[in-house]
Amino acid sequence: MTRALADTVLELTQRPLDRWAVAATLESTGGRDVDARERYGKRDIFDLADEVYALCLAAEATTPAEEEEERPRFALARRYLRGGFFFIQVALQLGSLAFLGYGQWASLEFSGRQASVVGMALVLAFLLTGPTSQAIGYVGSFFSESGKHLLAARAVAAVFALGVALLLVGAALVVAANLPFGWYDNRSLGAGLVYFALVGWVSLTGALLYMLKQFAAMVVATVLGIAVVGLMLNQAGFGIYAAQWIGLGVSIAIETTWAAVAIARRRRSTTPELRLAKMPPLGVLGMLVTPYLIYGLAYFGLLFADRLAAWSAGAHGLPFTFRAPYEVGLDWALIAVVPALAMLEVTIYLFSQRLAAVASRYAIGSAAEHNRQLLHFRRRHSTYVLGLLVLGAAVTTGVLYLLAQGHATKVSALFSDAITLRVYVLGVVGYALLVCGLFNGVFLFSIGRPWYVVRAIVPGVAVAVAGSLALSRAFDYWAAAGGLVAGCAVFALLAAVTATRALRGVDYHYFAAY
């Protein structure tokens, strides 16, 4: 039975530093002194850790040295594709809109008022589900990686329920705010709330599938959802609202069912030993997920602050008016940074591997050299990310030019619009800085310091809000993109400084993360 414990410890730590690290890992997976006595015949958890540590060392000694050499190539390609996976769904939605004239929640047939109502519904849905999406990814992985799939299912269900509750509270606040001001008539408000609820649910189920690594399900759900929208519009004669609601409903049904089946399969695979693991107290669980909830809200706040400032400038009787040239410029700017964003998944994977490998190479008196090795790793990967940012911007700009000249899509006229081009340039700079902030953030997350990332990104959000509002009012609405640049620059700078300081003492942070 202790062999299974050793396998769990190796899976979580790659190579435990000592018996104390093993004991800490056993305790983090629910082990107690009473379990050590009654189930393993040991005096306490530390006595059990001695035996497990010996098994870990023996397993490491019998592992072929070349095994580490064989894994990376395929693994790195798979990680890179996973890192850029979110773009597949974005590309499907944008491609459908550009070439077909509709997507699951956008249409070229929308009036300005309809686009404004639906656009705000989407922004609010992503803002309110962003925190819980981050928390779902964290708690799901936290419990699943140690094989405690029953606990993972319960924790994820609790966070998912929190996401639904936030959607309900958000809907209630929107209705309450509309009563005294009368911005939206009942039909527009009702339509917006339906989009809000459906897109919010899609966001939550998408987070579940991403945590479960069920990427095919997300593509299938999106493709079939778009296909259903087209079928309802062109064959069944439905209006755009009904067609898109049905298409979103189909995606929700597919994603929810797929996630439920995957979770049930994992639950059944939980070993009898790990079925006895207890859920941490609610207060402890809350402490674990709080930084990820705040980070998720801040991340989406940084993404949407400039949009909301631009849409609210001269909104013509509405709190926000959708600006198509602004949105197209930002969408293409996001495409430009996708190659660099995908690289972050590779960086975090290799850094986790490097942490364990370098730790085993240096004695306690060589901590400074140990830390320099990891700082060198960061510098090397920063050049990869910067190179991909330049490449992505160059390729995307070229494609944008060709599409504008060739009129190949239904929105080609916007590609040569002066405002679209200004926003695109500012968006590329802003999103490149955002990627730099996220790049440094992955190192802080890897060594168990999520609050460091929160303290770097929150000031960036504040600057983005203030800057976007000031610029959009002092000049024109499109100047709000300058606020995105300023906010992301603050995040990138603070994250870089914090990551440098943390990596200079990474030996301490790595050990303290147990």
C-alpha cells in the first residue's frame, strides 16, 4: 500500500527533497497520524514518510535515464497546441461572422441597438464567470493530480454553483439598475438577459472541459452550435435571436453532458484509499481559491476596461454603444499575440520540470547558483516569447492587409477603416505587454505565489480604467485603447520585477510551497 503513496508523492513532486517534504505532501493529500497507525502500522505520519521517501528514491534509481530524454518533443508540441487552443474557438466564432455573417452570439444583421445589448451581455457574462473559471481550473487540478477525483468533483461543483450564483446576482442587478433609468425596453432587456445566461453557462462548462482536458468536446460543441444557428436561420426560418439561442443551447447540452461523463469516469477511477480523503474545511478551501477568483476578475477587467470606456463615450441614450471598428481592431490584435500566448503553456511545463531537476543537482550551500540557473531559464524563454510576438504581429498585419485589399470577407471594409487600424496598432502593443505580464505570472503561479500575481495585475486594472476613461473623453472613443496599453504596461512591469525578486529566492519559495 505504501507503494501507491510513493507513486502519488512522485507524481506531485517529481523528486521529494527529504522526509519532511514527503510528510508535507502526504498531509496535503489528506494523510493523518491516525491513518499512519491504523492503515500502515506506523507510529505517525513522519514514520510513514521515512518508508515512502525510501521507495521514492528507489524508484528514481531504477528509472531509465533516457526516459526523460524521450518525453519532451511530443509533450512540448502537445503543450504548445494546448496553449493556443482557446484561439480555435475564437477563430471559429470570428471566421463564422466574417465569412457567413453570423456566429453564436454575433450577426452582421444586428442593428446598432441590438449589437450594443448583446455586446454588453457578453462582457458581463465573461466578467462574472471569469473568476470562477480560474478557480475551477485550480481546484480541479489541485485534487485531481493526486488522484482524489471525488474531492475534485465536489470542489468543482461548489465553484460552478458559485459561478451560477454570480450570474443570477448579476442579472438581478442589471434589472434593478434599468428600473430607474429605463435604458432598455422590456424586449431588449429580456433578450440581453437570455444571451447573458446562455453565454455565461457556456463559459462555465468550457472551463470544466478545459480543466478535464476534453478539448475535442469544446470544438465539437462550438462547430455544431454554429451549424445549428445556420440551419435555424436558413432552413427553419427562425429569427436571429431564436436561432442563436438554440445554437447556444445545443453547445451547452453537449458541453454539460460531456463534462458530466468525464467527471463520472474520473470518480469511478478513484482508488479505495483516496475515496477516504476528506474535503478541507470551507474556510481553508476559500483561502485556496480566493487569489484565483480575484485574479480571474482582474484579468477580464483588464481585457474589457478599454472596451467599456470606448462604448460609453457618446453612447446615444444607452449606457454603452457597441463600436464595430473598435471591436474588429482589438480582435485582430488578439490574433497577433496567439503564437506567444501558446508558448506560455510550454514555459510553465518546462519550468516545473526544471525546478525538480535543478533542485536535485545542487546542495543546500549552492542556493545562489541554483537560483541563477532558473533565472537564466526565464531569460531564455523571454526571448522565445518576444520573438513569437514579433512574428505574430508581422504575419497578422500582412493577412489583414491582404483581406482589406481583396474584399474576401463580409467585414473587409472595416479592415481598412482608419479607426480599426489605430485600435489594431494600440491593441497589438497592449496585448503584447499583457503577454509579458502573463509570462512572468506563470513563474509566480508555479512556485505557489498567486497573491504576487494579484498584486501585480490589480494596479494594472486601475490604470487601464482611469486611462481609458480619460483618453476616450479627452480625444475620441478609439483612444480608450491607449488605456489598455497603459494598464498592461503597469502589469508587465510589476510582474517582471516581482518575478525577478521571487526567482532570486526561488529555493525558499519552492520549499515553502509544500
